[in-house]
Amino acid sequence: MRDHHSHREGRDGFEKRPGRERGGRGPRVFAPGDLKLLLLALIAEQPCHGYDLIRQIEGLFDGAYSPSPGVIYPTLTFLEESEMISGDAEGGKKRYTITDAGRLSLSEQAIALEGVRMRIDVSKRSLRGHDRPPEIHEAVHNLRHALQLHHGRWSPEEIARVAALLNTTAQAIVDGPAVQPVPEQAQ
């Protein structure tokens, strides 16, 4: 049913995708800017090396995700060039510490950092498979695909119709399965 090497269209016209998102690379863990903010916060807690930061992030995800050095080190370089952190070479490895500018940036982004930590908790559950069954994941993908195919045909009436459908569906999901009333004679 699922082809992990190519994308196929199913009988319903929707794309059948591999079990992982974004071309098989896995789900996106961080939103843009999240990793920079998280690294800044971790370095503010305790100066450390890049490898230590990789392990700390892996710990935040209970081992379900480990960022690659190819993601961490360029981000550290960016933070260093932005003068948010400084890196001192010791024993051939850079030990990063936060600067005053980094502390100020971190304090200004306290609410955003809280959001990053909440998204990590959600991602952690998802990466461990406690989020959605594959059938629901595929249905959500199909919904996104249908909305993308619909672009350019958004009259005010169509916007109202689609918004009502989505809001009704969202409320039905929140409400859960309909509870059937117990017949009077069975009580």
C-alpha cells in the first residue's frame, strides 16, 4: 500500500506518501528560529561544547530526536557571528558561552522560548508515535493537499463554506465520539 521510495496517487486522487514527512527526511522538529533560541537558552544555563548541546537536545526529546552536527554547528556559527555567544577554543574544541547581547536577546524572547519548549513536548510525543495513528496523519495530509489544490478559487462564499466545514470537523474531533443516550427502560 505505501511506497517508501516514490509518491503515488491513490484512487481518490490524493498523493500517497511515505510514513515520514518532507521527502522521507522525517517530520520537521523546529520552526524557523526555534533552534537558535533553544541553543542560546542552553548555553545561558551552562557554557558547553557543540557535542554537549547535541546531547542536551537529544535528552529534551527523550532520545527520540538528535540534531545532526550539520544543523547545530552552522547555527552556533550564526549565533557567534551575531555576537550572541562567544566560542573559546580549548583542547581543539570550542566551548560556547553567552554574551551580554545574547542574554538581552534571550530575555526579550522569553515568551517565544516558552513556545519552543511546548513545541518540543508536542514533537517528542509525535516522534515517539504517541501523537496520531498513520491513518489520521495521512488524512491530515490529504486535507492540506485539497486546500492547496483549491487555491485561487476563494470567493467569499467558498471561504465561508470551507471554514465552516473545517470548524465543524475540528469541534467534532474535540467533542469525541457521540454518546448514545441510554433508553429509559434499560435504566
